[in-house]
Amino acid sequence: SGPKGVINDWRRFKQLETEQRQEQRREMERLIKKLSMTCRSHLDDEADKQKQKELQEKINGKVAW
């Protein structure tokens, strides 16, 4: 357990520390995705339908010469 052993132990410790931090970050992201709710209201759906209709009308107006 000389200087080389201490240095290798320290490198291994830092590597494990980094891996643990990355795993915690991934777990946190999974938890956030799991807990985040994505819901749309009827008004959101209607607004999207209106935008789609307007876009389709623009496309039809430009295509039909």
C-alpha cells in the first residue's frame, strides 16, 4: 500500500463517486418523468384543431393557383 496503491485507490474512489452521481441523476430524471403529468384540456385540443385548420387553409390557398 505504497504511493501507487494510494493513488490507485483514490482514482477508483473518484470513479465510483462519478458513477454514483450519474446514477443518481438518471434516477432523478426517471422519477421526474414518472411524476410529471401531461394533460390537455378541451380548450387546448380546440385551439390545436383551429391552428391545423388555418394551416391547411394557407397550404390550400398557396397550392391552388
